[in-house]
Amino acid sequence: MTLTEKILARAAGKAKVQAGDNIWVNADVLMTHDVCGPGTIGVFKREFGKDAKVWDKTRIVIIPDHYIFTADSKSNRNVDILRDFVKEQDIAYFYDVIDDPNGHWHFDMSKGHLKRQYGSQYAGVCHTALPQKGHTRPGEILFGTDSHTCMAGAFNQFATGIGNTDAGFVMGTGKLLIKVPETMHFRLEGQLQPGVMAKDVILHCIGEIGFDGATYRAMQFDGPGAASLSIDDRMTIANMAIEAGGKNGIFEFDSRTQEYVDARVKLNGTKSTYTPVAPDQDQKFVYELVVNLDKLEPTVACHPDPGQRKKAKEMGHIKLDRAYVGSCTGGKTSDFVEFARVLRGHHVTIDTFGVPATPEIVRELQTTYWGKQTVWDILVSAGVQMTENAGCAACLGGPVDTFGRINKPGIKCISATNRNFPGRMGDKESQVFLASPMTVAASAIAGKIVDPREYLAN
């Protein structure tokens, strides 16, 4: 069996499953956030009764993160709905925006977007916060009401996005009916070269198969090249499995996985036991691709979908209006360090926005020195508008007052985020080009899409 099949078989209590089987699986964790949480709660109460109790209050994680730092009253109210439900159900893991359990969330626009407006429990973008807070464990099943839940596959986990109806059912029963997906095999060999990042790996893979090439399939990444990747790199790759239509993305378990997970569950006091899975020798794949990391080059996904792959060095004719680094995919500490590596000693020539994924990442950037400056100060001095309000921000548009949102037609933006369908970051007439943080940095300096290796050479 493949990695995905092994996890699903275990969760179904079966010795073996194969692609196409319909099986009932037991969930280990259900995650929801402020966009889908109220709808999921509504389904749960409608189907199980207004006084019903969730299946396990210790296995539900609620993380407001999407439409948070906006004065939009309906968005603010969504967070209050989550807080009321958490109190009613005594749910263990709720990462509230405010510290007062009886308070109400309100974003004060008069204070601006750059300075912190959240409390001590706020965790930031759910997909980055889940592993940081110790909720991703190898061999487990994670369901989340967000398509990019597949990011947790970096931790040898079956993680996938589900809708409000399915989530309401899981909330009440802890179970879900799943069709076992076919598995596509991506064997990574070699090592990433200077100027090339994990984002280039996944954009290359999606470019090979198309933005629907993995529809309802598992994307398994392994090989010596995969073993050489950092945890952040693996998260970036697994995150964008959905951008090829994938049911999930998944990596093998190794010492890096163990080191990260063990440290995080200990730090946060979450469940510490887990049992990873390893592939069988005779595992069967529906598709196989060997990716030589040594030969990859900085890559860009062009409007209007992530499958429109081109090399950055071939796109110098594309003039830009905006650059953006952030989200679960591009807002991790390592993403900003590589962003700063290119920007250091330069200044951006277009509007450039930086949105760290979590408050922990904000702190790391503000306390990690590179010479006499912190990484945060290097970015600010280069002209980047850095916000302390970690969250999804303009990655998915949001209300018009969202930080970094594209509010004018015709804007061309290069972004380290994960999706570029029309209207994704705001105005439906804008164009979004997806690239690595390094490529975004070089392009922000040049005002057009360029290969970051031009700046690393100097």
C-alpha cells in the first residue's frame, strides 16, 4: 500500500484498502476557522440537535484566521460565533483573537494595519498554526474546512479539506465516509540550487500535470531529494497539492519530521503519541514522475491558474504593480529569510506587502539579527510594508479594507501565495503571478518579473 492507503486502512480498522474503496474512517483532528466554522456549527446543530455535544472536545481545533483584521462587522461577528460555541461545548483548543472569553472582536481601523491588534492566544493562519501548536502528528487523519488543509501532509499525515456538511457530521460522530484516492508518485532527486525554492518544485509539478491533473488523487513525494528538504519546504509543496486538484499531498516520515513534531507536542502539551507509516515495496501508483531538483529553475505560475508554468527568466516583459509575500504557503520564517536574502541592500520599486503567517513568525523575524539589523528591519528598510497582524490577509481577497487586497482592475501582482484564479486576491480584472519568495523579492526590486539569481550573483 501507499502512504495514503496505509493511513486510511488503519483509520478504517482494515488490514488493507485499495484505490476506489469506500470506507468509513475515524478522524483524529477536525479543524475549522472563522469562514467555515459558523456554517459547520449550523449543520451540526441542525442535524444533531441544538443541545447536542461534539464527539470529542479535545480533538476539535478552532482557529480564526481568514477575515480577521477588517472592520467588516459580519466578519468580526463570525469570530464571536466561534467563541460562543467553544464556551458552550468546552472545546479545548480555540485560538481566539482576543483574551476576554466574554468579549467581542472588533478591528480598530484607526490604528492602521501594521501594528498588532490581537491577544495572547491568537495563532494566525490555521495551516501554519496547526503544526506550530502541536496538532499535526504522523499517521493520523486531519480533516479541515479549508482546501489547503493538505499542507499537513508534510508530516506523514492524511490531511484533506472538507465542506461544512461533512465537517458538521465529523463534529458529531468523529467519522467520515471516504473514497480511497489513487496515488500519484513524485520522486525527488538531487538538491535545490541557489535561487530555487520549494515553491518552484510544486509549480513545476503542477505545470507537468495541469491544475486538474491530480483530481481526487493523492500526491506522494519521496526520494533522496524529498529527504533533503526542510519541514518548511515540505509544507509548501504539500500545501499546493490542491492546486492540481489533489485530495491530499504526503511525505514520508523521517528524523526531521520526528524532531519537529516531538518538539511541538512537548511545547504545547498536546497528544504526544503517534505511529508513522512507511510505504510498502510493492506499492502501486497511477502516475510516476521523477523530478531532478538540481535542474529546476525559478518558476512562475501565470494568470489565470497555477498550471500556467513559465520560467522567471523568460518573463522580463511582464511589468508589475504589486508584490506580496505571505499566507500559509509563503509566510513562514524561512520564506521571509529568503525574501530578505534578495532584498538586502536593495529597495523595492513597486508596492510590496509582507504578511507573516503566525505571531510566532512575527517574533522570530523581529528578534533574529542579520548583521546589525533584524530580518524584519531589513525588509522594512527595503520598502516592504510589513504587518504584525499575522493572518490570511489578501491571499483570498476578503473585505475591501483587507491589508494588501487588490482593489483596482488591471493590477498585476506577483505573489508567494498559493492560488491565482481570477479575483482570488481582490478585483476580478487583476492578474496574479505565483512565485517563490526569492522571485517575488527580485521582481519587487525590478518592477517586472525577473530571475532572482540575477541578484544573488551580486
